[in-house]
Amino acid sequence: MTEPMILHEYAFSGNCYKIRLTAAHLGIPLERREYDISTGETRTPDFLANINTNGRIPVLQQGDFRLPESNAACWWLATGSALIPSDRDAQANMLRWMFWEQYDHEPNIAVLRRWMSVIGEANLDELQRMQLPLKRKAGAAALALMNDHLAGRHWFAGNAFSLADIVLYAYTHVAEAGGFTLDDYPHVQAWAAQVAALPGHIALDA
Amino acid sequence: MTEPMILHEYAFSGNCYKIRLTAAHLGIPLERREYDISTGETRTPDFLANINTNGRIPVLQQGDFRLPESNAACWWLATGSALIPSDRDAQANMLRWMFWEQYDHEPNIAVLRRWMSVIGEANLDELQRMQLPLKRKAGAAALALMNDHLAGRHWFAGNAFSLADIVLYAYTHVAEAGGFTLDDYPHVQAWAAQVAALPGHIALDA
């Protein structure tokens, strides 16, 4: 008998949503455990000892196996499925967009969403306030790069819906909460609508 | 006849070194093309149109195929080799450390190396100066997490040398240039010595 898969998460987080969306497309049921990151529930001695020494969510668990890092968890779930192209070039291109998502997209687009819609602009500290112009510029550049890539293309890698689309969709479709205007990126908008219309799709707040 | 593989790079960058180190372990020759990022050589119209619209190095090229993102390039080179574990859990664990490297390690440890040893502390702008304490703290936390993980373990994933070790080695072994003290992380030191002693290893400045 296979042990259940448990997602340790904070439902608002796009990083956690990626994993739920991957599982939904694969028809894999996940048992969800919610943590309030604002009250330090992922920094308790119990969480650090038993779930993730890095004090972060999401973590995907099955039995003794614990896997932090959202994009690695999506990979693990999707191993052997059509969500990972088997062609060498397409697979590396998919990973290219997944690494780029963590380096250039999430730190700007996801962070501004949290700052603007959870913390609130008026409550930002001085360092956060000083970083705003650069994060806005870098986030807009990330959306522009996606928009250029999607001109004449349906999906990010290998001419098919893949994990690259799932992980980029997670924070892109809610980028307006961070102050971005998706109307400025029509190819991104069309792609996001396409993702949301796929059979098996679930919403962030589902 | 196979076309040559070309690495568009800036040799000082650990992200470029990762790809050279992966290729060295696989016995794959790379043709190296150097760009001076400080004078904008990766932001010229020609570079943006023909190499990478994101204006970044490294980019790995073979014929018409162009692959940005260092960790994706390592994956592409190593596809089908022993540098990528075939076991599902070990493979996802390897990717976990590779995503973590781009999110938690590089933005602190690599950035401080550049700020301290290329730009120079006296020449930092106000925003960079304000970020110093947080980047020092986050970089130290990243090294401590690696140190804890390596206690009682030889390699990062799957009980064998893999891409996770290569990509983490790149900026870790030169972390002192950014102000970190590797003596504080003895398991990291032992692991780095082990990586450097492997047959096929090449140095960053080779």
C-alpha cells in the first residue's frame, strides 16, 4: 500500500500552489497541512527537526521522504509523466525556465505580491521601500521576457504544456496583486488563459 | 559530424565555471567565448538578438540551440550520465539543492563575492550597503545548512557525486572572497576538498 502524500504548505503561497496544480494535472491526491508563516509556525523546533531544517514551506512528504523546494517537488511528482518532455533539448529548456523562475521571477513578482497585499506598502521597512523601484523594474523585465518568448509560441518548452508553464503560472496570474499590469503583456495573458482552461486545472484558492 | 559546443561566458563567474566543471568531468570539450559584463558586452543588440534576450551569461550553444541558465546547461550536458542519479528520489533531491543554490545561495554568497572583490566595499551604493547585513546573515545560514546536511554524508544527493555538488562547489569554495570564513563550516570544507580531489576536476581559473 502506498503511503499518502502530504503537502506542508501555506495556501496563499504560489510556490505551494505549483505543487497542488501539478498534482491536480496528474490526478494525485495530496493531504494538505497548513502553516501560518507570519506567526513562525515553520520555525518551531518541531518543524525544523521533522519537516525542513531550512524552516521553509512547501515541503512534500511521503513516509520518511521529505522534499523541500517547490520546483523539485513538481519534478518528483511529474517524473515519468507527459509534464516533463523526454526530448533532451526540450527537457533542459523546461528546466531553464524553472531555474529562471526561482532566480528572476519569484524574488520580484512573488515578493511584491506579498509586500503589497499582505504586509501593505505603508508597513514596509526602509530596506524594503528602497528595493521597490528595482523589484518593480526587474519584475516588469521578467514579464516582458516571458511575453517575447511567448510571441508565436503556445507553451514555454517543447511545444507542449509542461512543468515550466505550471511553475511560471503560479505567481504570474496573480502579478497584479504586486502592482503589475498584465494588459501590458498580451502574450502572457493569452498563455495564462490557456493554462486556466486546461482540463484538470485548479485555482490558487481551490 | 557533431557541431562544437560553445560556452558564452565571463570566466570569473561561478555560474560559468559550473558548466566548465561539468564538461570536464564528462570529457566534453567546450569552445570558450569571453564577455566583459562590466562594460555591457552581454547587453549589445547583437548579443540580445543572437545569444540571449535576457542579456546574461552563461549561455551554452550548439548550432542553433541556445541554453541560458547555468544549472539547466549542466543538466543538458550531463543528461544520461552518472552525474544525474537515475533513482527518482535521489534525482529530485539533487534538483532540490540546485534550485536552492539559485534561490538561497547564489544571491548571497556569489553576490557578496562580486561586491567585495570586484566592486569593492567602498564603492557600493547605498542600497547595496543597506543589504550587506542581510546578505551576510543569509549567506552564513546557507553555509550552515550545507554543513548540517553534510554531517555524516559525503555528497549532497543520492550517496554519489552529482550535479548538486558541482553547482554548490562553484561559489562555495570561493566564499571567503565575499567575507565568509569556511573554517566555521568543517563539513563543507571536507566536502569541498573531496570535490577538488576528484579525477577530472578543474580549477575555476583553469
